[in-house]
Amino acid sequence: DTGVSQDPRHKITKRGQNVTFRCDPISEHNRLYWYRQTLGQGPEFLTYFQNEAQLEKSRLLSDRFSAERPKGSFSTLEIQRTEQGDSAMYLCASSLIGRANYGYTFGSGTRLTVV
Amino acid sequence: GIQVEQSPPDLILQEGANSTLRCNFSDSVNNLQWFHQNPWGQLINLFYIPSGTKQNGRLSATTVATERYSLLYISSSQTTDSGVYFCAVGVGAGGTSYGKLTFGQGTILTVHP
């Protein structure tokens, strides 16, 4: 068990470009979550999957954001036409539903800077 | 949506001191977790505790669900305890969490040697 992996760790992009982040959850976990955190704030929920089904999306997730989890394994989060307000840490977490402990395991995050 | 308030916002301690962090939430929850975010940004799950009391070494947590609050106790604090402590709550039905967690603003803990 290598934990939750996120790639890349850092991404600098120009405004208007598209970016894609990847998350590899703990292999036995069936739920995967995406959060966004800005400086001085707690993480904000974006979306989550149970297996390959996307069960909930936050209103924060505009039409420029899309997430996928093909085959219920890794997940990708794409941001199209990036804006400076998209600059943040994007966090992925996973958990195993069906067990008594629903504790999340977070990855180290992808820090996005839009210039 | 559910509101989560943490107090105090900042806490400064000398090594060896004890502390209590509080989390109040505005509605019934079936998922409550405490996290520590270290100075490098990594979020570490400390407890999953929607009700009752748990202990793990120098840390313990108590959630009184009927009164909508949770407490995190840190005893004999160490410099490595520094960072931000977050409480996060979730709602659901039938014993199953809906998945989404709402985080508080956090308590920034600084432990001096």
C-alpha cells in the first residue's frame, strides 16, 4: 500500500490553457474524492466517485471542470480555459465504504499556479 | 449547508503543554473526522469519530453528537505537533455517509521548544 498518489506535484500554466491532474487511490478503496484548498482555508469539496460512478458534484465545479474515474481505478481532474482564480492546491483522497471506519486518506496534492 | 466552526483559531504552546481544540457543527452528522495538516501541506487523518471517545497515543478525541460538538485533546505537546488541525463533518442516511465532508477553518497550532 503506497498511499494516495497525485501527479504532478506542481503545475504552472498560462491563463486560458487546459490542465489535467491525476490521482491514484489506495487500491482497495472504492471511493475517491477531489477537494480544492486555497491559502488559509480548509479544503472545499469538488466531487466524489464510488467505483466509476460520479455521485456528487459541488456547485463550485463549473462547466470548465470535469472529472473522470474510468474503470473505478485512477481519476483525472481536468480544468479547461484556466483562470487565475483556479490557482489552488488540488487534493485527492480515497476511502473504503462499507467498513466501520470511513476515514479518508489524502494525497500530497497538486499545486496549480495560473499566471 | 452544514456549518463547522473551530476554536480557537490560533494556539501557541510550549513543548510539554496540553491543549483542547473544539469543533461545533450545525446539524446532525454521521461522519466526523479530525485531520492534521503538517507544515508541508500533507493532511493526515487522526480520527474517524462520529460519536464517542477514541485515543491514539498522546491524542484523544470525543464527539458528543447530541450536542453537536467534538473535542480533540493533545497531551504533552511536541514541536512536531505544529500545523493546522481540521475538523470535517459529513451527513448521510441509513448508516452510510454520503461522502462529502465539510471542513472547518482549522486551528493553527504552534508548539515552541
